[in-house]
Amino acid sequence: DWTPDSFVEETVEAIKEKVGTDKVVLGLSGGVDSTVAAVLLNKAIGRNLYCIFVNNGLLRKNEFESVLNQYEGMGLNVKGVDASGRFLDALAGIEDPEKKRKAIGNAFIEVFDDEAHKLEDVKWLAQGTIYPDVIESVSATGGPSATIKSHHNVGGLPDFMKLKIVEPLRAIFKDEVRRVGATLGIDPELLGRHPFPGPGLGIRILGDITAEKVRMLQEVDAIFINGLKESGLYDRVWQAGAMLLPVNSVGVMGDERTYEKCVALRAVESTDGMTADWVNLPYEFLQKVSNDIINKVKGVNRVVYDISSKPPATIEWE
Ligand code: XMP
């Protein structure tokens, strides 16, 4: 019978046997999967695990600093690399969603590779790949869906790195990953975090990306997510976030007409992200969040709520 305890025990042994005294490098994303993978590897090989946490500048507000602190508090051997500027430069002027994903994925590989080269004698690349990632990347190789989403956390290894791969979560599902994380003593708040896409806010800013738009969306997103937490709604939602639309609309403030940005809020219920239903959030909640956003975030004068299910809509807008 599968239990988180037996999984941890067997996986730690398997990692020890596989990598021995070799050095392993792993990219942390702030998400559940890479964190659980890191803690498992840390348990197996300790200081021979080198974690790299890259700030792509497209994370949630204050996320880089707070998650990096958390990682250090967990005893992980982690280096934080702030590469925000590099990603923003790589994204300048790009509007097409797949081109954005590619630009972000390539910038990530470059930054990660620079860092990995600074470590001597690394033999392995560890990844937090889980079973649904394996399925999705396999099924995506055949048809046009190959280009639908280019997940940079699966198979995103540049040839010249020549590292062997270790993926301790390859055979298990998200809910099992969370249970393993709990057994390992990882903070329940971190384990309960909503999924967040690798390209981050980059695919929630429709159209081209600028530092100012990122700042705006980070503020909007923080108000929405903190509001969900304060209202006890966060754990009833599978994933939530905000999209900055490439639309200006007329508003009024005092005696002045405004012509400013519109944001869409999205909250969905799902089990695996393959299908999803929009969440029936209370009107009072939406009303409060909308007021907060419009009053506090300069440049936004309109908020809408996305009531589309997947399929035929997707969870993200890009
Ligand atoms: P969609 O928008 O396809 O999203 O309904 C399904 C789930 O996948 C996440 N997602 C991504 N994750 N890189 C990722 O790592 C991506 O390019 C990407 N695109 C979508 C999305 O947040 C949702 O959880």
C-alpha cells in the first residue's frame, strides 16, 4: 500500500543509491513540486544538493524574497539569483504568447546554466516533474498540441550541460506530492499554494510586457489573493489569479474622465487543471476586492470576473 512515509523512505534510499556522492543541481520555483523534490533530495544527500532559485521578475509580489527566506529556513543549500532585468529585456516588445513562453524559457535556461557552470563537478539535474507533467509532455510530442504549451520544466535541458536526470516525483500525483510534503514537515501554507505557471505573470499580461505592467499586476494579484486568504476562500479554490488586459476603457474619477486598464479576475475549481469550473465567489467578496483594486492600484479603473469554464476556455488567458 502506498503511504507518504513509505514513499519517503524508499525514495530517499533510491536517490542515495542512484547519485551516491555526486553533486546534484535543482531549480526551485517556489511551487509545491520543486520544493518537495528538494526536501527529499536534501534528506538523501544533504550539502551535495545545490538549489538555484531564479527571480524571473514575473513572480507574485514579494514572492522572491519571502520564498527564498523560507527555503533558507528549511535548511536547503539554496542560491537566489535575481535575473528580473534579463527576463524583461528578453521579453521587450513580444506580444505572441508562445514567443513569450520561449523567451522566458530560453532566458531561464541561460541563467540557470550560468549558475550551474559556477558549481564544479555537478553530475545530475534534479527536477520536480510529477506524473501529469510526464503524460502531458508525451502526449504533446505528436500533434499540434506540442506547440500549445511549452512547459520549460520538462525536458528543458540544453544539450551541452550533459547532466543525468533525477526526478523523484515522476510517478506520483499532486495530492500525493502534498502528502509527502506534509510527512517531510514542509509548511502547510507552502504545500497548499495554488499552482502557478512557470512563465508566471508573463502570460497573465496580455500583449507586451513592461516593468510598469508587471508592477500593476503584482498589486492587483496581491489584493485578490490576500482577499481570498482573509475571507477563508483560498483553500476552496484550486487556482486563482488576475489577468491584465490590453484594453483601456473610460472611467470617471471626481470630475475627471479616466482612460485606464482593465483587469480580469479568475478563480477555478479543478482536480488536475485539465478541466476546470469557475468558482462562484460571493458577490460581497468580489465587490470588496474590486473596490480595493480600483482604489489602490494606479492605472486600473475596471475589474471583471471570468465566468468561463475549461473547456472550451483555458485557465490562463494566454
Ligand atoms: P491552461 O491555461 O492550459 O492551464 O488551462 C492549465 C494549467 O497549466 C498551467 N500552465 C502552465 N504551467 N508553464 C507552466 O509551468 C506554462 O507555460 C503554463 N501554461 C499554463 C496553468 O497555470 C494551469 O494550472
